[in-house]
Amino acid sequence: MLASDHPARPDVLLEFDDLGIRFGGNQAVQGVTGRITPGVITAIIGPNGAGKSTFFNLISGFYKPTSGRILFGGQDITKAPTHEVVRLGIARTFQTTTIYKELSVLENAVLGHRVRTNSGLWDALLGTGRERRQRAASTEAAHVALARAGLAGQEHTLAGNLTQEAQKRVSIAMALATEPKVLLLDEPAAGINPEETVNLTRTIRELAAGGLTVVLIEHKMSMIMTLADHIMVLHHGQKIAEGSPQQVSRDPAVIEAYLGGHAEPHVKQAATEELAAEQAQIQGGHHA
């Protein structure tokens, strides 16, 4: 059992204080402090190599920080193993879609829920009542997760036969099947076209509207600017800005991190106009 000597705050679900990790001589993440508010869509952005995925790996228990701490619902999970972090209510997807392509869509989602069961090998071999009850519960939870991920009606399709977008939805459904309080999405729109991005954005909005707290990493800035309630910006492993999409998009430190301090004014203006055009496309698709 993990220690829980920090009173939970209703306005803070996930909290990280002076978080950092070093790999040899490389300080991949350094001194990152922040909070995740329940029911809010938070985006973690930054240029390539900013430390975003490493930050996700720290929050989800895949990496153990060399400095700082992580609190979830007031509970210190800094040293918690990954499976315990998942059981507590933090689930994630990965940049590279991680699914079992030889299994059906439903079977993938069922595997996601198994973290909530405690039947073992002997239960499976002997077909015990506990195994039957828990398998039924996992199947029911899987159906719910697939519907939330936009995959209702595709339960019996082989995951490997789906489009790239649908495979990403399977990955999201596997995470949802763990019954999380916080969903971490690592580049969910990578490799999909603009129309698919609009559809996936709509699904993420619906998940948040249903009460799920969503934290995502994404390079498609048009998607982030229309989807996120709050943005945190990382650069060289450090937090350089945070705030609303409007605040962050105008922050000089963020502009410099993405475009470089020596970018000509007309280059920055062109980038701003391009972002505005892409943002309008996402908004138009959302309201369609």
C-alpha cells in the first residue's frame, strides 16, 4: 500500500513538484512543477526533444524520477510501480500504436480491463466461478470502452485490419477499459489525415465532457489550440510557459522555442497565419 499523508484537494487531481530525471549526463527533465485539474483537457507541448514523452513516462510510472515527487489524489506515487499507477487510475497510450493486431478489437479491450481483476492461472485452467465472473465483467467493461472510443459495431474485427485512425482508437479503448481517472494520450493524431484528426478531436472532447481528465502530447498545434483548456510548454526538459491556448500562443518564450530567436518577423507572421488557418479547419469540422 502506498503512503497517503497528503490531504487530497478537490481542485487538483495530479500534482508534480520539481520533477526531474537524469540519464547519465543528460538531464532529460528538470525542475518541472505543475498541477492537473480534474475534468480539464491539458496539453503538453514543445519542440522535438523537449522531454514530453519522458515526462509522460515519469507520470505513468515507466520511469522513476531522480528528483521531485508526484502526487495523485493526494497520494505519493513517485516510486509506485506501473501496474499500481494504472490500478490507481492513470492510463496512457503511446506514440507508436501498441495493440494486439492478431486479436479482435473486443479482445484487445478485454485485455485492458484485466488490470482490474485478480483471477490467476489456476482460475483460468480450472474455469473457476471467479474467473467466469471476472471475464464477464471485463467483457462488459470492454464494450463500454469501445463505445466511448467510437468503435461500437467493430468489436469482432481483427485489430490489424483497421485503419490507422481506428487502431489508435483501439489503443485508447484499451486505456479506457482500465477505468482511469486520468487518460494520458501520447501524440494521438500522429499519422492520420485532417478529417480523421477532426473526428478524433471530437471523441476526445466527448471523453472530457463525460468527466474524464485528459492530458495529451500532440504536435498538431491547430488541434491543440482548439482542444486544450490548459497548455504546459516544455523546452530542453524544463517548463518555459503555461496557461490558456491564447496566452501560450502569444508567449515570446514559446515562439522562440518553436521558431528560434533569429527567425525573421515575416516567418513568424506566416507561421501564425498558417496556425490560424489550420485552427479554423478543426473548428469547422467540430461544428459540422
